[in-house]
Amino acid sequence: MDEVIAMSVHQQYALDTYRAAQRGEPAPPAPGLHDWAAVRELRDYRRFEAVLAGRPARGRIRLALARLLPAGRRHRAAGC
């Protein structure tokens, strides 16, 4: 039976960096470098899709609107 050898993310990054250096290519980005930016982009995209589908605002946007509007007008706010 063949043995499967798994590499950690850091070992794979080191190997990819070595290969890029041997080929004269730019090094790949470090693991985890753009994770939070990707999470923010996904969140923004899902919010945008919700607006297009006509679903109400949720989360921090709804809380901010609730703080700005008087108590009597909250149920009449557009998109809430």
C-alpha cells in the first residue's frame, strides 16, 4: 500500500517559495495574508445580494438605523 504524506500549510508554502525561486518567478503570498480581506469581501457580496433580492437589512446596519430613527418611525423605515 502507498503511504500518503501530508504537508502542513507552512511546509507547502516553503516548497512553493523554493520552486518559485528556482524558476525565477515571484514568491506566492504567505498563508493567511489575505484571509480577513476575503472574509470582508464575502460579507459585502452577501449583503449586496440580499439588497438585490429585496431582503431587509440585518446586523449592524439595522442596529445603526434603529439608533438614528425615532421609536415611532422604526417600523416604517425603508428596507427594515
